[in-house]
Amino acid sequence: MPDLDLAKAMLVARRAVEAASAASLVHFERGVRVEVKSDRTPVTQADRDSEAVILGIVREAFPDHGFLGEESGVLPGNADPRWIVDPLDGTRGFTRGGKFWGPLVALEHRGEVVAGAMALPALGETWWAARGLGAWMRVQESAPIRARVSRIGDWSQATLSFGEAKNLLAPPLLEPLAALAASAESTRCYGDLAGGALVLQGKAEAWVEAGVQIWDIAALRVLVEEAGGRFTDFEGRATHAAGSCVASNGLVHDHVLRVIAGR
């Protein structure tokens, strides 16, 4: 396969999350009916509509690419490159009128996430990135600006962002993560993609997530790295496929990994 057009991929990822945001907001504003999937997680028509518009935009631009969606599963296409999509991360919060939810779209090529985008539609915030092209964000109708991680390197002055608490505050993670929270200046628990957004905005120095699927964190990998940060699993491996992650400004990353490992 010829080299990917990363500028095009970044634009497509951005367009996809913008379209998914519009589709989800229609349901958010008028109310939603919740169903329960076989894995006991919630799903709504907004999830399905959002994935459908994402798939349409991706297939129009890259008809031969693979596609892995939370709702659709694996669809016909090449195994690589493939798009990894969560059309509405944070469905539980969405159904209860919360604002920390939105679409996640990532393009994976040869095991790396090379482009991605995400949005928090109820807050009017959108992020997009591609390898070597930086990470960008837009709030409401303002002009896009570069997304950059913070420069705080002293953990005693840091803000820690937690993902889903029930996945984190249980053995064996309970003790080390409690130690991280106690030694940081402050700790936030927005959950879902909003937890990662704090790092992209320079409002938190580290985000810790566990017990998730690849579509929950793939897009965050390229966004965080292009914003100047670091993204690994709990073992320090640069991967989005482990079901866990530490995303940080880079300066506090090794400290977080050492505490998680009990060192």
C-alpha cells in the first residue's frame, strides 16, 4: 500500500467526529432510550447513528481501509490500515444528561496510531492530530489552536486524572493509585475521554485508565503524543492495545509508572 496521506487522514478523522457529534446531540437534546447489550453495557440509537455517519465518511475517503467499531465490530476491508472507532464514549453519562461523552476515531497503520480525533459535543470541544502534524483543538466556533501538554514536572504540584474509578480502585491497583492521588496536588475523576482531555488541555499532568477496549484509548495515543506528551501501558510499552494506559505530559510519566509497579 502506498504511503498514507496523513493530512487527509487527519481531516477525515476530524470530519467524522464532527458529524458524529451532530448526530449524537440530536438525541441528547430530545432524550434517549437505553438498551443493554450482551456484555451488560448500555447502548442507544445515538451510538448507532454516530457510528453510521463515521463509517460513511471514512469509507468515502478510504474505501479499502479496515474498520473496527464498537457497535459494528470488524467490517470487510483490509486489515491494515484500519480505523478504530468508539462512536459515543461515555454512554452512561450521556443517558443521564452529563457532558463528558463523545466520539473517538483513530487510524492505525502497522501497529501505530497515525491519525485520530475526538470530541466532547456537549461542551463544543474537538481535538484532532496526525503524526508529525501536531495536535489541534477547537472550542465552539473559535479558531483552532495547538493542543499542548503542561510543563509541570514536580508530582507534588501535579493534577492526576482518573478514568473509570471502579476499574482502578480495586486490587492490585488500589494501593499504588491511592498513593499517587495522595501525593499529587489534586485528583480529578471525569472518566471516559474527558479524563484524557484534561492532559491535552494542560489541566492535568497524567491520566490513568484501565479495564477498557482498544477503541476507548486508541485516538488518545496520537493526540497525547502529538501534543508533546507520552502514552504507554502500565508496563511502559508504547501501545494502545493493552486495555490500560498512562497518558501524561512526559515529565511525570516515569514516576507514575514506578508507583504503579510498586517501586
